Amino acid sequence: GQSLEQPSEVTAVEGAIVQINCTYQTSGFYGLSWYQQHDGGAPTFLSYNALDGLEETGRFSSFLSRSDSYGYLLLQELQMKDSASYFCAVPGAGGFKTIFGAGTRLFVKA
Amino acid sequence: AAGVIQSPRHLIKEKRETATLKCYPIPRHDTVYWYQQGPGQDPQFLISFYEKMQSDKGSIPDRFSAQQFSDYHSELNMSSLELGDSALYFCASSLRAGGRNSPLHFGNGTRLTVT
């Protein structure tokens, strides 16, 4: 099966950089994705890593180390609007479902 | 760009009643997923359809059923509702050709309240 672990909460100040970690255990590995969800809103896809290394998309970057079964989401130049929950996710066996971690709630303070 | 459309946005039902949630995926997306999300929890996978056939099944109660129709829209039918079924229900769609990690595009969800 698949399991993912990520911190439940992270707090940072506006303009700072924050890293949200995710460790996973999977029976097969097909990549690690990240989603953002604001309160009451829908999850929104942020990024995906299939290979080791850093993928950058604007202020957001995602990193993967397959040997360590570990990845992280890096948010730079934090803004108040970045306050949200962030989920790491992996495809389930068979590829017709996505399994989400429990989510990390990010609080951005002024 | 067209997004995933879900209806209704809010639904209030009493215990033991039935509910039907509808989902219209993004045009040309061939895979539809249903998720249930309780307060402060991660989305829990219920069921998925690929090209109108059930492709995977998660922790979906036997009281729930779903199908995908010829026009690719999907419906989640929930019977004998219980208080614990109160949650946000999301539908998502993706394009299988993009691979296992094709991004899921979520609708705005249906908030079901069972009283």
C-alpha cells in the first residue's frame, strides 16, 4: 500500500521561505505530486516530480529524493494568500487513484 | 478554460434519505474520480471511472454507488444517509494519456450535511 507523512502545521512570516516535507512508503513509485487547498475550496495541482531533483514553478519549487523516499515543497516570498493546506500525493497501484497525505496547514503571519 | 462542474454546491438531507451528486468533467478528460473530505482531513478516494468503466474502488460504503454515463458525466448515489456522511464531496477529472501523474482537476465540491 501507500502511506505519506507530512507535518500537520507550519507557521511562517510574510516574505519568508518555508519548506514542507513529505516522506512516503509505496509498493511502487510513480512520482510525487503536490496540491494546495484553501479553506472551503478545491485542491489545486501545484507540481509533480518523477525524477530526483528540483522542479521550479515561480515562487514554488518541489524536490524529490527517491533513494530517501522523501520530497519537499518550497514556498518562497511567502504571501498571506499562501495560507492554505498543502498535500503531497502519489498515484495508487493501478494508476486510477491518487492517495493524499494528511496535509500540512500553512499559516502565514504578517 | 472549462473546469469540472459539480452540482449541487450544498445539500441538506435527513438521516436515511438518499442523495445524488453530479459531476461534469473537463471536456475530453477520460477519467473521473470521487473523493470524500471530512473537516480537517485529506481527500479520501471513493471510486474512479475510466472511459465509463469503473477503474478503481476505495473506501466507498456499500450504501454508495456511482456510474459514468455516455456523455462522460458521473453521478454518485448515496442511500440510507448517516450523520457521518456529512462531508465535502469532490469530483475530479484527468486525462489518462498524461500518465499516472496526470494532474487531477477538482470541481468546487458538494457540501453534504446530514441532519
